[in-house]
Amino acid sequence: TEVIKSKMQTNAVGASTFSQTVATVRAESSGVFGGLYRGYGITLLREIPFALIQFPIYERAKVEWSRYQSCPVSPIQAAACGSFGGAIAAAATTPLDVVKTRLMLGSDKNGVPYRNGVDVLKRTMAEEGSGALFRGIQPRVMWISIGGFVFFGAYESYKNVLMNGFY
């Protein structure tokens, strides 16, 4: 899960091997799954605004580009529209991503556990300022822009095949 990946990528205590990381995360919280689903709620809260930003921008960009050139956009042009929409959505939702990542890691740099997303937000703002909520914005925007280009390009290409046949 994302929690295990985050722990291993940050070289957290007890995360030197996959099996050790799973055991550590499961021990961090009570219940059947332990801490494996920590941050699931905030992940949903990040994905919903992301989609509400990305998809309308993608669709509107296709409409405007089509209007400008007086014909429908090609799959590669649609891919560019998806990349653009993804970049804006990624930048706008970076603070939610920072909260999600910190919550999944479980504690701050001093080892003090986070209670919930609101706790992460309050402590981050108080200890590091609002700029901390935008840490990692550049690689996030770049990665999601590339992903949006590939995803929407493949989607539009396949849609054209389904709608128009293989000729």
C-alpha cells in the first residue's frame, strides 16, 4: 500500500525490508489491518477535488482548441489538454497531498504521532509555515502532467478506434 511505500522511501525506522515494514506498520495501530490504511480518508479527499479540477479543464481545453482550429482535436492534442488539466489539478491539490503523505508516515520528524489530517495541517502550519504545504509541488506537477498526457492520449486514441473502427 501507499503507507508501506512511503515508509520505505523515507528510510523510516523499521523499514529496511518489505516484510519488516509491513510488520512495523501493522504494529503501529490497532485492528486487523493496523496502520495499513492510515491516510485512506485524506487520499479520497485529495482525489475528489483533483478530478473536479482536472476533468473540466481537460474538456474545456478540447472545446477551445477544436473551436480555434475548426475541427476536433487529435488524440495527441487531447493528450496535451489532459496534461494541462493534470498540471493545474496537481498544483492546486498539493497541500492535500502533503497532508496525506505526512499522515501516512504516522509521525513528524521528532517522532510525535499525528492524530488525524487536521492535526497534520495545524502542526505543519504552526511549525513550518504555509510554504511547507507546497513542498514537492514541482515533481508532483511534472509527474502528473506526464501521466495525464499518456492517459488522455491513450484514452482518446482508443476511443477513436472504438467509435470509428480500425481504418
